[in-house]
Amino acid sequence: MSKNNNFILSVLNVLSWIIFIGLCVEAGALIFNFVFTFLSLLPQTIFTKG
């Protein structure tokens, strides 16, 4: 392969890793937010009898 193709593939590899890490951080934030919200609402549902 030519030098230009190797450079383009390297750039695409780095960009794909950056996107992958960003999506992992986003998914982790959503999971943390769900668990935090669930645990903060849990005591209200246990101790209040509606």
C-alpha cells in the first residue's frame, strides 16, 4: 500500500477510537444517571404509603 493510504488508515483508526471512547463515556453517564435516579427515588417509595 502507498504511504498516503497508510496515513489515511491511521487517521481513520484514531478517529474511530476517539468516537468509540466518547460513546463509552456517554453510555456510562446514562447508566450512572439511571442508577442514581433509581436509588434516590427508592427510599421515597419504600417509606411513603400512597
